[in-house]
Amino acid sequence: MTMGSLLGRIAIAVVVLLLALVLVTNGVEAFWTWVAAFLTLCIFSFLYKDNPFYKFAEHLVVGVSVGYFVIIDYYNYLKPNVVVPLGNTIRTGEHLINLLLIVPILMGFLMLLRVSPKYGSLSRLSIAFLMGVNSGVAIGPTMEAWMIQQIKATIFDFKNLEFFYTGLNALLLLIGVITTLIFFFFSKEHKGALGGGARIGVTFLMVGFGASFGYTVMARISLLIGRLQFLLKDWLGLIN
């Protein structure tokens, strides 16, 4: 046993004893607050380097998430849509159409065979069927939301000229869409007017990427602030 693993086990033992002491002296609510604080510090410890505490918290989150969603999916989808109707049909002999539910059950079982080296190829049947159905269902709404509505949004309405900022926004949107499409037009070399339009399109792309990145950073910072508030307020009680 290496010195690092020994120290890690000692640290975990100390943490377990500390949590047990908190549970005995302060009750269940304080216990779970300390557990949450411990797991938060375990995640933050990755800022120093990868370590056993971070791996423990990471694996715990993955395991708890999988278990949680398995239970949620069973009670919200599998039980009311498959287990209960099929069970009623087997008991009463009515609504024999529910026996068709055996087909998706078998297809789901075939998908689980993906982990089998010998029979893993059978899972391709279920995966191919699932991909085909999902593609057919999603093509219509996707075309409507991502193409038709976007095209309609770029159609310039001259009524917007009555209001300066509304008209300016519509004009910028139109220019941005056209010049961005010009940038991705590779059938002709980007020179002259075509090259100028492509450069304007790059500018719009960079603005869009920057705004998306800034929004992502703001969201992550808000999560960090929430965790720091939890540690300083709920756990340590240093702020009101």
C-alpha cells in the first residue's frame, strides 16, 4: 500500500467519523448539509489536480443520476404504458391489442444485447428501427423550426421602417444571414464583392459565437456563485 492511498483512506475515515458526529449532535438536516459541502469541496478539489476525492464525487453523481432516472423512467413511462396495460390484458383477456406491447419489449431486450460480444449485432435491429422512427418524426418539426421559421424571420418587412430600432434590427438580421451564407459558398473564390461579403459574414459569425460563449460563461459563473453561497451561508454561516 502506497503512502498516498493510506493517507486517502485515513482522510475518508476522518470524514465519515465527522459526518457521524454531526448526525448525532445536530440532526439529519445538518448532516445532509455537511454531506453536500463535502461533495462540493470534492468537486472543487479538481482545480488543484485529479485526486481520489474528486473521482469519488464524480462516480457518486453518475451512479445516483443513473439510478434516479431509471426509477423515474420506470414509473413515468414503462409502468403506465407497458406493465399495467399488458398485465391487465393477461389477467382479464380483454384488449388483446395490448399484446403488441411485447414487440417493443423484445426490441428493448435486443438493444441490451449490445454489451454481449456474441449477440451484440442483434442490437442493430432495434437501433436502426429507433433511428428511422425518430428521424421520420423529427424531420417535419425540425424543418419547421430550424429552416422555415428562420427564413420567415429574415424576410424584411418594410413596415418596420416606421420604427428606427426595429427596422435597424431587421436590416442587420437580413445582412447577417446573407453574408454568412456567402461565407459558406465555396463554389467561387472569395474575391471582390463576394470576398467582402464573406468577411462581413465572418464578423457576424464571431459576434454570434462570442455571445454564445459569454452566455455559457455567465451560466457557469452563476452555478459557482450558488455553490459559494451555499458553503459560506448554509454550511459555515459566515454570511446572512
